[in-house]
Amino acid sequence: MTDAPDEDRWQVLSRMVEVRTPWMSMIGERWREVAGQELEYWRAEKPDSLLVVTVHDGRLIAPVRSLRPGVGRTTLDLRAAGLTIRARLHKRHRRSCGANSS
């Protein structure tokens, strides 16, 4: 066992792929661990997001079903938005409530 911190014992050898979109990033890397074994490590990075569910009179307003080719079936299409648009939504909400925008 070594006293070196974990980050000093693992080494990134290469980044095989990096795909970035506004919704998520997929990154594939090759790492060498402490014993010298090389490993592939894949990760998905996603920005914070917000999921909106509508309830009216104590009942869920059902979202529409949409085909999801990745899972091979239809699923409920829940509305979502990235938190980067939070300020715009807040301003729109204040206008719709009759509040002065700031």
C-alpha cells in the first residue's frame, strides 16, 4: 500500500472520444491504475435540469406518449428544461403574474 493520494496513483493515458451537446456530454478515456493495468472508462456528464409535472385538482395531467427509439417503445414525454434558462423562465413568470420585471 502506498501513501500517495488516489489521484496520484491513477493516470489518464488518452481521451478516445468526447462528444458534447447542449444536453449532455459523453467521454471515453483510457486510464492506467496503480498496478499498471489499462482500463477504459466512459462517463456521461449532464447539466442540471428541471422536470415539470402538472397537477390540477389533485390529479396528474398525463403527458403524451412518444416513441423512444433507444429503448424501442413509447414512453411518457415529460417536459424538462435546463437550469440555464431559469432566469428567462423567472422573468416570464413575473410578467404573467403582473409583477414588474427586475
